[in-house]
Amino acid sequence: MSTVQANSPLTHVDPAKDREQQTRPLSLKLITRLIGYMKPYARYRNILIALVLMRSMLLPTLGLITAAILNGPITSIAGQAHDGMALNYTPLWLGISGFALLCIVTQVSLHFRLRIAKDLGEWVVHDLRNELFRHLQRMPMSFYDRTKLGTILSRATGDIEAVRGGIEDLLFRTLLGTGQVVVASVMMLWVDWRLFVALLAMAPVLLSIRLYFRNRMGIAHRNTRESFSRVTANLAESVSGIRETQGFVRQRHNTSIFGDLVSEHATYHMSVAKLSGLFGQLREVTNQCFTAILFLVGGYMLLQGMIDLDVLIFFLFLSGIFFTAIMILGSLYSDSIGVMAGAERIFNLLDTPPQWADPPDAIQLTEVRGQVQFRNLSFGYEAQRPVLHDITFDVQQGQTIALVGHTGCGKSSIINLITKFYLPTNGQLLIDGHDIHNIDGDSLHRHMGIVLQQNFLFTGTVMDNIRFAKPNAGDRQVIEAARKLGCLNIIENLPNGFATPVGERGSNLSLGQRQLVCFTRAMLADPGILILDEATSSVDSMTEVRIQHALEVLLQGRTSFVVAHRLSTIRDADLVLVLNQGRIVERGTHNQLLAIDGTYSNLYRQFISSNER
Amino acid sequence: MSLVILIAVGILLLAVTRSLLNYLSLVSTSDLIQRRLVVELRQLAYEKLQRLSFHFFDANESGSIINRLTRDVVQTSNFLSNVLLGLINVFITMTVYLIYMLNIHVTLTLAVMAIFPVLMVVTVVFMRLVRRDLRIFHKLNDTMILTLSENVQGIHVVKGFARQQQQINKFARNNKAVKDRQRRIFFWMNLFNPISGFMTQVSMIIVLAFGGYLVVLHDTDPAHSMGITLGAGLFVFVGLASQFASQIQDLAAIGGRAQEHLESADRVFEIIDMPLDINSPSQAVPLHKSRGAITFEAVSFGYKTGECVLHDINFDVEPGQFLVLVGATGCGKSTLLSLIPRFYDPNLGKVAVDGIDVRCLDLDHLRRNVGLVFQESFLFSNTIASNIAFGYPQATQHQIEQAAKTACAHDFIVELPHGYDTIIGERGVDLSGGQRQRLAIARAMLLEPAILILDDPTAAIDPDTEQEILTAMNNAMKGRTTLLVSHRVSTCRRADCILVLDKGKIVQQGTHDQLIDAKGYYRSVALLQQADKETKRLLDQPDRLMT
């Protein structure tokens, strides 16, 4: 057949899905909301506004003073020297001291003007990041099933940086620019309204240029961002799959794929550069064009005796200020597109409400005995696709329940419900007699030990990871938990014992070691209910013995739900639930189920034969 | 009126020319940077990254690597526009002003210049100060992002242990550390700008004071050699000097900015300049189709100097043989296997394929002859077909399906919504562990490797899907030298040779029949895996229990 794969990228690209929604560049709502983030720092914000205004007056004053010193004291002394009179240096010194003083004021104000602006940006970014993180922590599990890690990271990095630029720079320059335009307009209007009307008549030209570029720049910016996220996604997978790449000698192929992506991104970037370059220069030319037209009209009026020369000069001077400010505002406009897009995406994430939350009067569990009841419960991750049907069973305090069945039969879903990671669709789930809907999730989790398939560890030491279950536990408690499970020497034999760094996602530890660390973590929590999804079916047999022993200790005296793969666990369970396609098809102890000679004994026979064949 | 029109046209012409030039310079600069420098640097770094040994990936977090190839590359390239081009621009302008000023008055010019060396010293001191902070800032930032991404990936652990508040606090601490460091940098940078600004203004004060004096000198004695006229002299000079001063300030600002660029450049060039410790030798022996013979001769290895993971390993595998490695967690099985495709080189001794030291072989040829399946196989977010064709992207659909059939994957693939074109989710969440491993086996099969390395492929798999993988493995092994890490006695039975490793040494070696009777690790393991007698009895006669 075809050789379609030859140019296949490393990661799949779906332009339709990648497409971001078109953002409206200048939304007043967005701007007000952004400004709202400066509220806690209102004092600094006001100081900054005052400084910006003060400096806009200070800078021209410095130039004026230089001229004044030259024209005043220096000229007069020169005159005195020329005429052979006694020299009076006092005005010169006064002038120069005044100048020096003003310089110091300018520079001190510059320091604060820059620093406060940067600080404001940093404060807002800092607050936004914290808010983002808090919001993420409130989101239920289903949110994480839908949302890619890359998306969340780019909100917290690229988008937030864009907002920083908006806060520390754009806002104040916009204020300043708008102020200048208004002042210049009022003054021009006052000097000669006819000339000002002539100036206004040219406004449509500016507007139409802006309109022309508006959509084009929006699209170009978006293309650039999207192509960049493709570069990043490709890069991330290249790093994660480096073993595969080197093992399968894909370096050259991957490099050429990456090269294409990078070039594509560069092309989009260039089109942005060209467009904004063109936009900027066109604005400049039209401004000059306006000046020329003003000059023509003004010159004509002057020659006709309609205005005086000084009116024209003054008007030309003011229109200079006017156009410079317009130019600045124009360039701010193209900068603001990025800021607004970033802000909008962050706010979209912040505004996504959690699908559900604990009710405000949720029951705070101070202890969990471990009584669990499922009553005609059904559940689906998506409403139209139920994965559990009519599940009913009772668990007494201290019992061990083994959940058995083929992949996808609903074992993990039962666990996801007991942990309140998801809520049941129909029917009831009671823990110690309370409906799970009414239980405060955190208080439940505090009395629950969870070991899941992924055996996820955080970057940090073994000690940090175990202590995750109980942050205020001392070293001794951690060591004691490991000792109880009988895996103390396994941990101590690691290169640095408890201080061994586990690496990114635990990569420095073997699967068996990772699982034992997760067991110890659950042990330290000393939970009333233990949830265990045994994943590692075949670690080496010596570790297996340790794990079995550790399990025995861990399960003792607490209600335990085990997605069981170990014969030893299943044999010792008080109740085995055999699931098939979301229904409980058999229930009983190991021996009872073998006697029925149904699904379970088939499963079991398969297992034994694969071992002993 | 014609004069008015002439001036108006003049203004326009000038504006158009200037804009045209500006536009051209803008476009050509960003072409140079975006289309050439950034692209080239990224490709160079990426190409190097692909070849770096795993030591590098063990030592660097993925987030930091990604940052280097994205943000840092751009910062490095911008060094050209923001620093180099800026410097050239400033220098040319300064020279012109300087010549004019010298023309008017030499001593006065020198007086203006007096501030220059001081400013240089101040700039250098600030650069040093800020650079250190920038480095720390980057580290703190990486930590913060790592905390965020781990919280997303491990959200079930965070929620499961009710640690949201603790993690919120942890993130807030990271975030605050970043903020404090950032503000510190802002403080220094914004102290620097006004100070350099003030120093250039001092030069203006000198001009006014000293220049005023010189004017007086001139007017008292017009013939005095040091004198200067007011109108044509000092007025013009002050204009020039203020322009000159602003250029000096630009220069200092460029110096300050240069830090961020240099700091980023460090991080990029660290990758590009990193020596490749594992590479094809210059006169590599080609290995087109290996026979599949493997020899380990007195091999010792440690990841770090001083550490010893493997001691004095010796064994031979004949072409087509089946070797199983057995041993406790952390005994060095995976390490031993990773020496064959040269993911690491041994510290002592040699590993040979077909009798040739692997260090003499063409690296790409060697690796193409070795098929790999890991404990946890990484699949790319791409179609199933491209994942199977990963090692040979030119493969036809037929070849891909053949490989999938050998790996017992074809049946489940065609049942997926889009068959071979189904896209695997970001972290492969849509597939079960067993399905993922069968895809990994298919990926290895496509290359028809002479040597097959299976590093405990059933370790992270539910037992009920394990059977399917075992069948896939049996198909895959046919006609190839196979090295397998396993804990299953049933698998070991069929091995031509079993190596038992303990703490990096081979402690037992032989077939199942030889080892099962010898006292030692293997025997104890084999006994552990037998079903207990009571259960066996029940299985054989289930009806008896009921009565």
C-alpha cells in the first residue's frame, strides 16, 4: 500500500482542534478585570500614575532649563565679560544647581517609575498564578481527564507573561498617550478650530488602516502561537521518548520533522514582523502626510490672511505632539492583541466552574470506621455511557474486598466512587451511614489511604514522598511505618537511604521500589479505609514476597478495597466481587467462588495455567 | 504658495524614504533572527539533544530542557538585534557626534568624556550583580513550573491524601520565591538605569559650568586659545553633548540588557557544546544484518564514578538463543541490557555483537539490529500506524499490519474507532497497559531485528491481559536472539540459558532443569510461584466442596 508514514510527524496535529477561538482584541470587560487585579496595590498604582504624569512634564522642563541657563546667566556673564564689567557668577551657579537638583529628581522618580511598574506587574502575575493553582486544585477529577497538561502549563507561563507586559507597561503608556492626545486636541481646538476640523477630517484614513490590519494581525498572531505550541508539544514528546528515539535510530528523521515545525513557526513569525512593520511605517507616513496637508492648508490660510504666523507655528508644534501620541497608541494597540489573548485564555480557565463541589454544610468526618454500602448504584464518566450498573453490596468495618475482573469491567470505577473522585449517577453510596454526596471530600480523604496503579511519586526524596500522606509526621514516624511494612531495609539500601531523590515521576526507583514507597505512604496515613489498585503483577519474586507481607500488614484491621491481581490477596479477602461489563456477576470468598465453577474459577484456572505451563 | 507646496512635498518624500528604510531594516533584521538564527540554533540544539547520552536526561528535568530550546534560544538570538546591532548603531552615532564636538572644542569634549570610564565600571559591577540573581531566578522558576506540572499529573495523589491546601501553600512558597527574586532583579536594574542616566546628566552640568567659564574666557580675551564663543560655540556644543550623553546612556542600557541574553546563551550553548560520550567511531565497522551473537567479557559498569552496578559480567549468547535474566529489584538487569544497544558504555571490559566490540560498530547500524521493548513503553501522541512505524517511517501499511499481527495487536487495533489511524491520547490513556505493550512489541517487530531485548514487558500489566502479551512475545522471539527480563518460572523453562543476578554479579547460570535442583535463589523463586495444594485440589474437583 501507500507509504503515507514517510513524512508523518512525531505528534499528531489536528488543525481544527488546535484552533484557538478568535479573541476580540480590545474588550473593555477584560481590561477592567485586569485593572481590578491592581486593587490590592492601589496605593502603588496611584503613585505610579502620578509619577508617569510628573515625568511627562519633567523631561521637557530639563530641556527648557538648559536653554534658559544658556540664554540667561551664561549670556549675561559673557556680556559682562565682554564689556569688562565685574562678573556676577551667582545666577550661573543658581541655574546649574537648579539643573542638578532637577536631574536628581528626574532620576529618582525614574527609579520608582520603573520599579513600581515592574513590581505591580510581578504582584499581579504572582496573584494570578496563585489563583490559577488554587482553582486547579478545586477542579474535580473529570476536569483533568479532559484537559491536557500542556494547556495548563501554557496558561501559567506564556499567557501570564503576556499579562505581565500589559500591566507593567501597556496600561500606563496608554494612559499617557491618551492624555497627550486629549490635551493636544483641546489646545488645538482652542488655537484654531478650523485647522483642527481639517485634521479631524483625516481621521477616517487612520481608522481604515487600522481596520485593514486588525484582522490580518490577529490571524498572524494566532498562527504564530499555534505553530509555537506545536513546536513545544513536539519537543516535550521528544524528551519523554528519547529512549525510543535512540533505540530505534530516529534521530535524523525527528530532526527533520522538528526542523519543518521550527521553520513553519519562523515563517508565521516573519509574517507578524512584516505586518507590524508595515503597519508601523504606514502610520508614520500617514502622520507625516497629515503634517504636510496641515502645512498646505495652514500655509494657504496664512497667505490668505486668515490666520497669523504664530498660530500656524503653534499648531504645527501641537500636531507633532498629537501624532507622536497617536503613533504610540497605535503601536500599543498591536502589543495589546497578545496581552488580551493571554488574559482571555487565563480568565477562561479561571471561569470554568468545577462540575461539582462539596455542599457548604458537608459533614466533616472526624473518624472513619469503614462501613461502606452501595445501593443500586450506577455510574458513567459520560452521562450517555454508563460503566457501572445497579451495584449493591455491604462492607463491614475491617473487611477486605477484592475486586476481580477483566480490564474495563468497572473495578477502577468502584474505587473512583469510594474515593469521591467522581459522584454516582444514580443510587446511593454510604460511608459510615452518610451519603457520599454530603461528606466533605477532604475530611474523607484524611482517613483514607490510596495506592493507585500509576504509583505516582513527586520529585524529591523518598522521605518527602512518604511524608506526603502526613506532612507533620517526624522522621521517626516515617521510619516506623516502613519498619511495620517490613520494607525498611529495602529503602535503607537505596544509594542515600531515605534521602535518595526519586527523580522525575519516580524514575530513579524500580517499579517494585516505587510500589513499596507508595505502600509506606498509605501506611503512614493510618487510614480507616484503604484503597489499593495493585498494578505491578510481576516484580521479582523476592520483592514480591516483601510486597505480599507488606500488604498483609497494610490491610490488617481496616476496611480495604483491592483491585486484586495477586492470588494471595484474593485468597485472604473476606469478599470477592467478580465484575463483568459493569455488573457484579459473582460474589463470595475465594473458596466459595471456586466451588461455583463460574467466571471466577475460569479466570483463576487461566492464571494458574499461564504460571505452570 | 509654491514654496509651501514644495516644503509639503519635501516632508512627504522624506517621510516615505525614512519609512521605507525603517521597514526594510526591520524586516531584514527579523528575517535574520527569526528565520535564520532562531531556526538554526533550535535545530542545532535539537539535533544534539537527540544524540546526547542518557546521563544528560537523568540529570536535567524535562521542563528545563524544553525551556532552553524555546525561550532561551529566542533570547540568545535577540542578542544580535538588542545588543550587537544596538552597539554598532550607538558607536557610529557617537563617533559622528564626537568628531563634531572635537572640532568645536577639544578640552570641553574631554571634560564631557570624563564620566565615561566611571560609567563603564558601574555597568560592569551591575552586570555581575544581576547575572547571579538571574541564574537563581531561572532555577526558582523551573521549580515552580515543576510543582505545577507534577500537581496536574499526580492530582489523584494530591486529592487522595487531601493535600490540596498543603500543595497550594507549597506552590505559593515557590511562587513567592520567584516573585522576591524577580523584584530583587527589578530593584537592581532600575537602580542602574537612573544612576547611569544621572551620570550622563552630570556631563551636562560639567558642560554648562566649564563651558560657561570658557565663554567668559573668550569674551574677556577673544584671543585666548581656550575660549569659546557663545552662539556658534557653546550653544551648538550643548546640543551635541546632550545627544552624545543620551547615546552613552543607551550604551549602558544595552550593557545591562546583555545579561539576560548571555545567561540564556549559556543555557543553549551548554547543550550544543556538550561532548557526545557515545558516538560512532571514525572508522566504524558496518553491521548491516547481524547474526545475533552477543558476548560480555569482564564487563563492569556504574552510572557515576565510584559506583558499581555491574561487576565482572561474563557470558555468551549464540545466534537465535533465548536468554532470561532473573534477579531482585535493583540487581542490574536493566542496566546490563542497556549496554547492548550502547545506551551506556561499560567502564571495564567489553560488550561484543557478532564478535566485534560494540564501540567499534556503526552506532546506527548496531541499534537498528536491536529491537527494544521496555517495562513502560512510551508511545507518541500520534496514530497507531505511525507509532508502529516509528523505527521505519517508510513502512507500507502491509508491513505495519504484519508487525501488528505478530504482536497480537491487529485484532484490537481494527476494533478501534479509526483502526490504524486512531490517535493515541496525550499520555496514552485510551489504551490499556497490555495494548500499549503489544504496540511496543509491534514497533520492535517492524524492524525485523536480529536481537530482541525485552526488559520485563509484563511488569506493569494486569495479569488478565498478560497472557496476550506472552503470546505476542512468543511470536516475536522466533528466529531471533532474545534477552528477556522475567520473573515467571513458566517462561524460564523455555530458556536456553538463565542468568541469575544479585547485586550486579552473576550468581547462577544454567537451564531451568539445572537450576531447579541446585540450592539457591532460582529454586526459592520457583517454589514461591506454585499454587498452594489446597487450591489445586479445589480446582481439580470443584463439585466435592459443594457437598
